[in-house]
Amino acid sequence: MNRTISALKEWLNPDWARHRTVPPFEAGLRPNRRLDEGETLLPAAEFEPDDVVIRDSGEVVFSSGDSIFTLTDGVVAPLVTLGGQVGSLLAVQDRLVAAVEGVGLVTIDAAGTAHDLCTDPELAVCVTDLTLLPDGIVLATIGSSVVPDWGAALVADDRKGRIVRVDGSRAEVVAEGLGWPGGIETASDNEVLVSLGFDHRIERRASNALGKPGIPVGANLPIYPGRIAATTDGWWVAAPYARNRFTELLLDEPELLREMTATIRQDQWFVPRLRCPDPYTDTLQLGQLRVHGVIKPWAPARSYGLAFRIDQRGRITESVHSRADSDRHGVTGVASRDGRIVVAARGFRNLLAPRTVNER
């Protein structure tokens, strides 16, 4: 009945209809193969890096599973094993702050000793990113306080994302009702950047008014933006998922969406994912495969590899890609220091070091 009413309203006035569109990858997001041409830093398929940071010393630190590892001169060493899946990392001088599923925020000192920082229930599940304000306060983004799974939250149009202010062991919700806030980073002494995945947007918000809508820095992006990392000339943004037209069609058809979720296993839902190891069994694979089973780089992307840089004026000036016909997909973290870029491709299960613009 609802679909009939929607069709009637659209017939009476087409302007009442909502049709999502996916903008092209253009300008600073112009496709390239910098991730495919980049160096792999870890043994193949031994780790599943989720986030990565580069210390002042140049040491690379990354999270994988329930552990944190260091990478120095090509040698991987375990730093600490924690009590749950480790996600976002934050480097604070010689210490680390890590988000641990089922626990909260944990600090790790230079010797690898872990201490609980904040175990408030608000921070126990679905922490997507962390940042440090100039006054020492930690801000954390929560993808959803109700539906912690990204794909399930997307099809449910979940808007239960939050920003939490952490002062020592105290946690305070300072913004809520957000569409999967996947990243947060300090932009100035009194502003932060926040990526809103389900709105395909990055906003600049005042640090003392995080609950108020901010100024868009990037709007109607062709991706679902994730974690944000500061660099000397702007910010790098991880894009774990690319938008595709078929998923947008599903999100515009609530009846079809309900039928899909009720009758098809979740791993077969046609939503973006971090990796697609077997495209021959994927839904609508004939819409993606082209000649003799070869996937073309411009094919509809079920998974994709992408990180991009935003300058101080809010322009996307640089990006690194692994296109639809490759497999270096699912970028969940990115770090940059002294011109060096390290990308955590969780979908590819490796760390990648794409060449810089000057090296190409």
C-alpha cells in the first residue's frame, strides 16, 4: 500500500519522488592505480589491519584482531594483546589509545603495558574513530548505539550514531542522531572534522557545539567516508566502501529492501563490503562481469579501495585507488607523516605504502 501511495505521489508531482544518484569519481577523486602499484608491508594474509598510525620516530603501529603490532624496518612485532577486537588507534606522545570491543578505551605505554582509560558502556561497542583535542580531551565517534553492524545499519537507515567526549574515565554524549559517523579529527583549536557515512558527507563542526550541524567540507561524495587522519597539509580520509547504483535503488525501495532482509542471508545482501573474494557467486555478477569473465575497472563496484586527501580549503586534492577489477580493497585506516603514506586495507588484509606524488 505504501508503494502504491508513493507511486501515486510521484505521478502527481515528480518532484516529490526521491531518487538517489551516485556522482562520478572526478577531480581529486579521479581513478588511478596507486594502491595496486604500492608496496605491501606485511606477509600475505597473515593479518587483518583495521587502523594504522605512524609515531614520531617513524615506527608504524597497527591493530589486527585482538592485538596491536609494530612494524619497524620491515619487521612485525606484537606489542600487546587485549580483551577484544581492537579498532581505532590514537597516538598520544609515547602512548597509544585503543578502542577495544566489549571493553572501551585502553591506553598502552611504550613497554606495551595496557591500562583501562574509560570503560563506560557508551564506548564498549562500535567505536569508529578517535581524536585528541588541544586541551587533552579525547573525542570518540560511535557508528551506531543500536545496530553496530555497518551493513545492517545501512539497510535500516540507522541514525543512532554519536560523538562521545572522554575526560579521563568519564564519558559524555555530546552529539547523537548521526548517520554512522565513521571518522573524526581535529581541524583547528576549536573545530573538528566529522565524516557522516550514510550522508556521504564530511562536516566541520565547532568543538564546543558538536551536536549542531556543521559546515560541509565534502558533500554528496561517491563513497561512504570513514576515519580521518591529520597530515601537515590537510587530512587523509579512509573510504572503506564505494557507493553503487543498485544499492541506492534498494535504499529507495523500502518494500524490496524488507523482502531482501527477510528472505536472503545477510552475507548475500547487495550492499558494499570490504572485499569480494568470489564475484562468480555474487548477486548480479552478470552486471559486473564483461568479456570472458574479466571484470573491467569501471564496472559497478561491490568493493573498492580508496583513500583521499583534503587540503586546508576543503578541496579533495589527491587520492589513491584500487579499482573494481583489483583486490586491494576495504581501506579502513590511513596515516601520513613526513610525506609517507601508509594505508590499512582490511579487505585486502595488508598494509600498503602507495608512492607519493613526487615519487610517481
